[in-house]
Amino acid sequence: MQITDIKIRKVFDDGPMKAIVSVTFDGQLAVHDVKVINARDKFFIVMPSRKNPDDTYRDIVHPINAEFRAMLEREVIAAYNAELEALANADAESISEVI
């Protein structure tokens, strides 16, 4: 299974949640609401989940093995970092246009 697209849907400046992401696999399956979290100076992803009646959360979708989770996490965080760089470049360009 190959990741064919990663879309950074929303970026947050404050708090531990840094982004909400959609990931497409093999151009045929999309997983929405993957979260990029920064806690204890480490980035990781949290899979989409839903709240149960007993106020606990259960993942709706999740990687089955550690190797796939590591690959998914690495690719999503790389896409998040690329998005931050693109946003920083866009901000720098808009500032230079004002000056």
C-alpha cells in the first residue's frame, strides 16, 4: 500500500495539536482527520477516532503493524513540515511586497 497524497487541511499555532491531515492510499482510499501532535518535544500522529458512550475514544482506522505506522507517521510529519515551510515562504514574500 502506497501513500499517494497527503493534504494538510488545517494548521494550528497554539496547543499540542498542530495540524489536521487527509491521507490517500493507492489513489483509492482516503483517511481524513489524522492529527499531527507535538508533545514533549516530539511530533507524532493520532488516527481518527470517535467517542464511545462511556466517554472513551476508539480509533476508527489504524495501522496494523509498527512498520506501517512508522512510515505513515514519517510521511505525514514530512508533509506537515513542508507545509510550514511553504507558509513561511509565502509570508516572507508578502512582507517583501509590502516593503
